[in-house]
Amino acid sequence: MTDKVLTANRLTDGIAVWLDANGQWTESLQDALVARHEEAVASLEAIGKRDFAGNQVVDVAVIDVQEQDGKLWPVRLRERIRAQGPTMEYATGFRPADPKFIAV
């Protein structure tokens, strides 16, 4: 099984977030809780459904990640872009994505 994390977009501002080990939504993929077995994935899915129903997040998804050099990397390009930030100026305090991170 591929390692997985739970991602979503925060309802208040649309920023990409990931669920951490404390059950909080964080803006850093590197702080995400990594699920390495089916039971853990099922727990992530249940938390995602709960927080979606509670109007905390939208576009909830479990995504594949891999660890390289001690850093989490999404497998899909779309998720790399979401993890690094928008590819253009977006909102105050959020920089465009680093092309080196996206084009792994």
C-alpha cells in the first residue's frame, strides 16, 4: 500500500490543508499524519467526512504520498501544486509554487 494523507481546502479561504496527528488541519504537508495501513486510511476518511459535514473543509481527499530524503512528496502533480501553493499570485502571505518542487 502507498502511504496516504488526508487533504482538503479550508472553507473560510480555500487554502489547501492537511490533517495532522492532533486532528487539526495544517497548511503544511510536512506536518500531515501519514496513514500506512487500511485501518488508518479508513480513519482519515471518517475524519474527512465529519469535518466536511461540520463545514470546516471542502474537497476532502485521501492522496498518495512518498517520502524522499525525509520529506513528503505527493505522487500526483496536481497535489504537488496544491502542497506548494498556487502557481500564480493568490492571496497575501501565499507565494507562488516553487517550480523545482512541482517538476520532480
